[in-house]
Amino acid sequence: MRDHGWIEVVGARTHNLRDVSVRIPRGKLVAFTGISGSGKTSLAVDTVHAEAQLRYLEGISPFVRRYIGQRDRPQVDRITGLGATLAVDQRRLNRNPRSTMATVTGMDAYLGLVYSRLPALRTGTELATTHFDRFSPEGACLFCHGAGGTVRADADLIIDRPDLPLLDGGSHWFAKWRSGEHSFIPALAQLHDVDLSVPWRELPKTFRHAVLHGTGDQIIEASVTIPSRATGTKWTYSGSQPLRGALAEVERVFANASSETSKQRYQRYMRMTPCEECGGSGFGEAARTVVVGGRTYHELITLTGTDLLDWVERAEAELDDQQRPVGLPLLRELGARLVVLHRTGLSHLQLSREASSLSGGELQRARLAAQLSTPLEGITFVLDEPMSGLHPADKADVLDMLKALRDKGNSVLLVEHDPEIVAACDWIVDIGPGAGREGGTLLVSAPPAEAARHETSPTASYLSGRRQRVERTTRPATSGGWLTVRDIRSHNVDVPEVRVPRGRLTCLTGPSGSGKSSLLHAFAAAVDADDAAPVAWVAVVDQDPIGRTPRSNPTTYTKAFDAIRTLFATTEHARKAEFTASTFSFNTAEGRCEDCTGYGRKLVDMHFLPDVWVTCAACEGRRFAQEVLDVEYRGLPIDAVLHLTVDEAAEFFTEPESLVTTLHALRQVGLGYLALGQSATDLSGGEAQRLKLATTIERGNRGRKRGLVVLDEPVTGLHPADVQRLVEALDVLVDAGNTVVVAEHDLHLATRADWIIDLGPGAGPSGGRIVASGTPADVAATDTKTAAYLSHILGC
């Protein structure tokens, strides 16, 4: 390979970087490694790429810059040898339903041209590309305006067992306390002189209508006594109101659900009523009737990438002499993009698949596929964990593509944790040695063989083989029975029965797109809705943000801040000043600095330049009013406590027990480096997931009742050293008697599980079935894509 020189970074101090100076070879495949939170993304993305982006923007007209979102200037003394960069990360920049696989990969533009230009050359019909966009006035169905229909509550889904009594098995909705109207049912029954022990279908029509459709203006009075499990006391709820009815109530709680997990609980009671005109597609007449290659546009985007390759060949063969000059370049470009899609492990997805439904790894690879389809040279690609969400069988193709990018004369910088991928790179930049304040230092910048010899680098110990990826232990064979769910149908998953051992760790494995996540969430939802399930609670631990504002932080999410504020309120100084716990919150007017309303900073609008945050002059960035800052607990004011890391706080606080337990749980999941007051908007998806895991560990240890905990790709974004710590945290849950199920591509973690359910045999329509199940050794002995890799790790 040719020597293209170096990118030289001098004095980088972005985030937790400690005056890092490093030379990065250009024209090479370079891995940025280190413990999770060590600062590698801060160097590669937030320093190198951010500086290149700002240099480009500075060459644009100030008028245009006003309309371009710009990132803050990285804290670095100097960067030389830096050219144009393209960053492809895992951030979901928006959740717009109009963003699909077709739009992310750029294929929608080519398909719009194919369908609008080729038929026009043959028939003379004038069409625009917007006729094939259901969100445009020209392309939307005239009746449903592109929506495809309406989602409404369905009586047959609410009362799913009409042969049973309403409150005794007749309805999942009324079996769970999901609405305040539940308490009014006995009073409504008494008013109608109805016996609720009678099967639903035998009850009077007037009563059934009132339950489903409400009582109109008729007021129903009810009083119900509910025991409190937490305090052992009882409380009485009384109300007097008309009833909306179950149908309207389901739609109300669905509309108000704050997360996708919450919405899933109510989706089982709702059904899409398709638009009769467009058949539920949302498309107008052109997209439903114009045919190219034997397919209408609407039919085409419902196909997977694999099937689309066959369509491209057919469409090429049908071109006449007049269409060939226009159609051939378009169809060949589409074919090239579909080949890239296949090599990035995404050919099982439909082009109509919403981008918001993709995992972070899938979304990043879709963006990467769009870039790889263009003949770029001399570019610096910055990729944030491009292998996440990939089965080991799929990683080789992506690595080959990255090498092909390098061989074209591009520089490829990737943030990566997998030792096997790191070892295949040309150069390693290792940051550490720890995370947060304990990281941010350059440990080594060298080829992999040299980096592996470093004595103190955690990454080097795995590269050299001195440390095992996941230390394995053996638990006794399961004796606690099974959690069984039958007839799961979700996306491409269609299985008659799923069984996982209770009180054990189960891992769902299989190729990318085989249905692991779909099965995981459908399993959790079914158990959660089953009153007879032998678990008391269900927790879904995902990577969604814990908060969308800078005011949210680890202590507010875990409720640790409540305990801390109470400690400050009990000091003698606070009692004399008549301060309460709420006084020590930067979210309330009682104690926060009113000049910055508790932010500690103010945003200054710089017009066409990036907005600038400046420290609040009134509180000097401390967020609280001075009289609150004068109060100290064991020598520290409230703002200093928020600057403590979890590790430091665990040494500082000895009471109350709830706070000590929370801090211990955060350390168990590897978040000891986080500052207590770190903004939720600065946390990665993996850090957010581990925060949720910490609260789940607390919940699992609090009471005697055992639960089900499900995690979707929990080791995404984790260094092998952090994977070991996460496995130990899962052990805490299992040892407490809880059932844990994870969907995971890291087969080193899978070998640590007590039970494996392997899905496949392929992806998309070729997946969705259970192809093997059993202990890791049992599955390793089968003939599946996963088995060969398991066998290698286990040394079978």
C-alpha cells in the first residue's frame, strides 16, 4: 500500500481527552480502541471528523450557514493532514416515518426515475417522481392521504375470550389494571343488574355496549379499596363520572404512551383498518398501476433486497431500444447498490422498512451502503462500530468492503471493540486506560502486532490472547421449570412454541435479520400480558435514551438524587433555613439559579456561526442559588456532589441504604466512571441500557418475587472487559432467581448462557424459525450458521 502521509492531532481535549497528541496514518484501516467511555469516539468522531466538518462549513456563504446545524468546535490545538471526511455513526437523527430503507440508501431517487421516465418513453404519459411518494400530494391516495388506513381499538381483541366471564379470563385488558375505568365495572354491573360471573357473551347487550362504548352522559359512581404492597396498608378510590368505554380508553392510553414498549402493550388490542381505495398502501393511482419489470412501485418496495436483484435483471431484459439509454444506467446503479446492501448484511430488509425500526447497527450499515456505492477517493471515512448488530458470519463481508475502501486510496477510521476485527486493521490507536476521568490518555499508536505487546492496555491483553473474552462458569442444570409462550407471530417470526428455563440465562442467537429481536420483544409482551405467568414482573432493558433534556442525569433516572437531596435537607444548616429536599433540585424555582434556570450555562445565538454556550455569570456554572450552595453535606455542596463519579460517590455516601444499593448496582454494570450529574443527552445507547439494567438489578434484589428481564444486544458498544462485567451483572439477576433472556450476536456471551435458542436458518423471510435449542454444547453440535462459531469458541 502507498504511504499517504499522516493526520496529526495535537493537544486534543474534547470531552475526557487529556491533551492527546497522536499521528494517524492516512490511506490505512485504523482502529480506535479502548474501554467503553475511554474517549476513542471523542477522538475519532468528535475531534477529527468535527474539525473537518467545521472547516468545510467555514468555506460556505454565511447566509447558507444560518440554515445548517453545526456541531461545537472541538477542543484541540492543531490538526494537520486532514482532508474531507464522511462520518457514519449509529445516531438516530430523527424518527420521521418518512425515512425508510429506500431513502437512507438513496434507492428511492433511482426508483422514482425508473417508474416516472421509462413508462413515459413508451406511452407518452407524463409522470413526476413525486407520483411515487405517498407523502406528496401527487403520490398520496386521495382517500386516506397517504396514511394507508386508521388504527382503531377492536372489540374482539379486547374481549378475546367471550366464553369466559369478563373479569375472570374473558379479557386481557380487564385482567390487567391498565385504566381507571376498571374500578367502575362492578358498579356498572350493579346498575344493570348483571352477574359478572356469567360468560361475557351471555350478558345483556346494553351492558356489553356500555362496557365497550361508554355510558354517554350517564354518571357512574364507584368506590374501590386497593391494598398497597409497599406499605401493607389500604387506600380507597372513589369516583363519579361517565365512562368512555374500553374502545375509547384503549385508544386514549395508546395515544398517550410515552415509549415504544408501552405502545406494544396496547397494540394487541388495536387493529389497522386498511383504506379501501388503496388497499392500505397509502399510494395514489400511479404507484398502484404503473408496471415496470412486472411489478408496480407499491409491490416493489415490499420486496427484500434479495428479491429486488431478480427484478433488476427482469427490468433490464424488458427495455426496448428507446428506453435503454435512460433505463440501463438507472437499473445498473440500483443493482450495484443492492449488491452492497447484501454485503453489509441488509438484503433481508424491505425497502419500505421504516428507518426508526432499524437497530443502530442496521441504520449505520444502511448509511454506509449509500456511501460505499459511490466511487469516492481520497476521503477519510469515520465509522462508529460498523460491526455492531452483525452475526460473525456477516462481519467478514463488511471488513472486506472497508479494506476495498482503503485500497481505493481512502482512509478508514473505525471505532471498534471486537479483537478479531481490530487485529485485521493496519493500525491501532488505543485510548485509556480506564473510562471517564480515568481514560482520555493515549496508550499506544502502532500496528496491531506491536500494540498487542503493550503491558498496561486492556485492549492489548485481549489482542494477545492473555485474557479470555468471557470467563465461563457452570450453573447447575435447571430445575425451576419453564416459561412457555405459544404461537408467536411478529414480523418474520412464526414459531409454535418458545420455552426458556426459569431462573436461568437464555441467549437468542442467529444471523442478522433472523428474528431475534422480534422474538425477544414478542415473548416479553406475551409473558407480561399473561396473568397466569409464573413471574411477578417483566422488564425490557433497551438502548432508548433515559431522557431527552440536559436536566436528566443518572441520579434523576435512578432516583438516587431524591436520597441525596433528602440528606442535604436534613443538615442543620438546611433546617435552620427551612429548606426542603426540593430546594436542592435544579429543576425547581426554590433553589436553582434563576438567571440560567438551573442549566449553569446560557446559549448565545451567533447567527450564521455555531451557537455558543457561555457559563452563567450569576452562579458561575454551579446551577444553584448561592444560599443553597452554602449548605454542605460532609464538607461538600450540592454541585460538588453532582460532579462526583459513581465510584467516588460510593466511597463518600454511607447512608441511606437505598442510595448505597443504587450506587453499588451502577458499579456492577460498569458505570463507576460516570459523573452523577452527567447529562442524559451525553450518554451512549449502551450506557443508557446499563443504567436501566442497574435499576432492574435493584428491583430484582428488592423483593422475593421473581421477574423476567429481556435485553436486546446488551454488549453493543462494550469493550471485552466491560462485557465480562455485564455478564457478572446478569449473574446477579439470575442468582436472585430471576429469568434473563438476551438477544445477542456476541457468541462469547452466548457460550456463558445456560440455554441457547438459535434462529434462522437465514434472514428475513428465510429466518424466523427456531433451528436449534439447548445448552451451548448442544447447539454447537448442530448444523447451523451459529453452531460452527460456537464450536470454535468452546473448543469442541
